[in-house]
Amino acid sequence: MSTPTGGRGRGRSDRARDEARLGWWLAGPAFVVMLAVTVYPILQAFFDSLFSYRLTAPGDKAFNGGRNYVVVLSDPVFWRAFLVTLVITLVTVLVEVILGFFLALVMHRAIRSLRGVLRTAILVPYGIITVVSAFAWFYAFDISSGFVNHWFDWVPGIDADLNWFAHQGTSLFVIMASEIWKTTPFISLLLLAGLSQVPGELEEAAQVDGATWAQRLQRVVLPNMRAAIMVAVLFRALDAFRIFDNVFIMTNGANGTTVLSLLAYRTSIGRLEIGLGSAISVLLFLCVIGICFVAIKLFKVDLASARGEA
Amino acid sequence: MKTLTTRMKVGWAVITLVVLVWALLPVVSIVATSFKLPSQLDLGTFWPKSWTTTNYEQILVGSAKDLFLPALRNSIGISLVATFVAVVLATLAAYAIARLDFRGKRLILTTALGVSIFPVISIVTPLFNLWRNIGLYDTWLGLIIPYLSLTLPISIWTLAAFFRQIPWELEQAAQVDGATPWQAFRKAIVPLAAPGVFTTALIAFFIAWNDFVYGISLTSTSAARPVPAALAFFTGASQFEEPTGAISAAAVVVTVPVVILVLAFQRQIVSGLTQGAVKG
């Protein structure tokens, strides 16, 4: 896509044509770069996924149709990773929305002096590198260096000998905790922006009419925030589905914690199976498209309007 | 405004305390770990028994120096360049989107949205292969280019939202006074747009600074490996020692400046993050 050749639509004045040309001159480079860094690689990945191709034996590269996909899709390892990724996505997004909404409500209602403190505090996780968050949570729960086992040994099931990273459930718990901690600020800021758009008169009117706090929340606040909630959920869901950093640092996929991104990474970068790795990459990409499709068609998330594009 | 009852005051104090602990505890815990003696890591206490700067010495002047300092340089350099390029391109694009009327505006915004939800790992495999063939593997440029896929879309969205709020009459006034569109853009609009551009640059920088997937996949040595990836390769002072202390110290070193930046510009960052995302 480049500067559209002029002359389309004789009715358009020279000025409009100049404006269109200037528009594409200004926006064109960014547009081209965006396509170059994503569309080209994903097409290349799709192309490579149709070949039997490993870097350890590059000479043996041969077209094998869709066999890579058959191999991947018939491998229980892929489906386990898919399931783990799905569970992580669902749980983290659900918890984050509830927690984020609570934080947004707190910030929204707090008196001015507290509001600043609260906002400052919840912005701290936002500024932390995901890998650092992963290490912080890992060391806190680690059986030898961690303090969690000592602090919470009164909780049934937790004692000094509990190795959180030796079991699937407990590993996933810590992985999700780190993920939730790191990304809830973003969601709560989006929800706070949504909250501040709920017309105050509506709430007051409902209050005057004797609506309880829960009723006001359910009938007035939430419906008016629908767009903000949906956008926050969709963005976080897509982000959570790509989870990689936390898993890599904490367990590197041990004990049934392998997620799709990690599986793709291990297949192509670790084992240099470019053909198979590309197939997983393409499938992961299709999953993301699928989530978007479901969100937009089923839940009618209007990203354009919600994102301020009238 | 109604005055707060004592019960409400206590309630707010408790809520604030809970939020503070929740937000800060993991950070404080890794800071505490970074000051622990390597031999006292296994005590299971939160605070160090005896405070030490051994871990910081190890990464800044000691045995882990050659692992950490090049990574720090790479992270700063690569993130700055990727941010700069993205913000320049996005400023031009967002100006066009906010200001000019032309076909394809929506296409550009939709593309930016699509790119921003792109699973990074899907791009890594082909890039890994291509970079090895054309010599970009393990180079700065080899990371700067894919980083644009992270920094450019969010820059376009955030800036477009900022630019929509600029009083464009000023530009028209300048044009009435005989300025060309370019002059009007430069003289009247740039000073107004600068805060939005700065905020966008901050947000884009954090995203580049945070990257791990590209960093670990497209580098192999300290020539280009950024800090998050380098942390995963830290080893203890000896083969029998866990690198816990060194990693914690390095994590604190790369975290503190960013957290200070976030807190210093929190107002701008909050508006930048939310303006792009919610109508307002």
C-alpha cells in the first residue's frame, strides 16, 4: 500500500487529493513497517510450516503438505499445552477483572489524598519487567530461599517441605499469581477510565430512588461500563494467551506447565525444528484470531468505537 | 462533601494498607533478597539476617560483571532506538490520522490494533531463521526491527488519541497567516503535542524494556542480549551456588529507574494508557 494514485473520484477537489497524498506520505512509513515486521514473518511461518525442515539438516528440506499440522495436532503434548494455556487465560482474566474492578472502584471512591497513594502503589507492578516479577514470585515461593512456606505454614497443606514448583497445580498457581500481579494495574486503569464515564447523575438518581449499592452497581454502573470492560477483557485475554516469560523463568515447562508459546519456542529455537515450530506458531496465531473473532462477533466488542475511533 | 465517620476512616485505612501490601510486597521481597548473603539465602526469612552488598558488587564489578553490564548497555541502547524510531514514525502517522481526511485511516488503525495483538512467538521462528541467514542474528538491529512490532502500534494508538485533543484551530490560524501545512505542523502543533509524544515514548520504552521472547530467541551472546534474557542465563559464583542473589540485585538495578520514571510521570502514563483504549 502506498500513495494512492490521484484522480480517483473526479468530484474530489485538488485540496482533498493533496490531503490524501500528505496523509499517506505521513502514515505510510509506519504502515509499511508494521506490515513488514508482522505480516511478512507470519507468511514466512506459514510457508515454512508446510515443509519438513530442521536446521540441523537444512539440506533435507522438503515439502510435506500439511503433515506438520497432522503431527502437531495429533500430539497430546500440544493439546496439554493448549489446555494449560486456556486455563491460565481464563483464570487470570477472570481474577484480574474482579480484582481490577475492585481496585478501580477503590481509586474511584477514595478521597483525593488516598487516591494518589493508591494509584502510585498499583502503578509499581506495571513498571516491573515481567521477568523480574517472575523471579520475585519464584524466590518468594521457592522451597529453599522462599519465605512463603514459613509465613503461611498455618494454612493447611502448606509447610516448610512444600515444593511449589514440583507439582502442576501449585506451579500454575504461582505462575498465575505473578501474571495477575503484574497485569492487574493495566486492567484496573482501563476500568477506572470506564468508571469515570458513568454519568454521576444516573447513579445519584438511582440512589435517590432508593436503589441499594449492589443494585446501582448492577443496573447503572456495569451496563454503562460494558465497552470498557469488554475491551479490557479482550486485550488481557489475548495477552494472557501469549504467556511465556513467567513460565519460562519459573518452571521452564516442567510438571505439566508447558504453554503454547513455550512449546513453539522449544520446538523451533530449542530443537531447531523450523517446520514443526512454524506449524505451532501458525496455530497459535489462529487461536488469537479465533479469540478476537469470538469477542467481536459473539460479545459484540466494538474495538473501533471503544478505542476512541469514531 | 460529607465528612468521614470513624468507621469509614478505618475502612479506608485498611483498604489502602491491603492495596499497598499487595502492590509492593513482591518488589520489597526481591529487594530484600538482593541484600542477603549468599550463604544465608536458605534461612527462609523475609529480611536479610545481615545486610550485604555482595550481590551488587558481583554484578557491577565482580564475576557477573561481564554478563550484566553488556546486557544493561544492550537493553538501554536497543530499547531507546526502537522507541525513537517508533515514536517518529507514529507521530507522523498519528498526525495524519487525527488531522487529515483520507481513505485508509481506519485501515492503518486496524492494522496497528492487529499488530499489537500479534503473538510474538509466531514471528520469532521465521525471524530466527532469516536473521541467521542474513547476519542479523545476535545484533542490535536484529532486535530493534522486531521491537518495532511492539512499540509502533501502541505509539500510533496513544498518539492518535492525544492528537485528537489538540486545538487544531491554531494550525489553521497559522495557515491563514501564510504558513504551509508543514510549517503549521512544526511551529504551532509540535509544542502542544510534545507532552503526548513524551508520554508515548515512555510507554513504548517500557514495552521494549520488558521484552523477553525476542531477547532470548534472537541473541546468543552478550553482543546483543538484553537484561531480561541475560537474567535467565545468570549462574552462581561457583557451580554449587544458586545465582539467586545476583539475579535479585540485577533485577533491582533494572527495576528501580523504571519504577521511578513510572511514578514521576504517573499522571501522564495513566492518561496515555487509557486514552488510547477508552473513549474519552
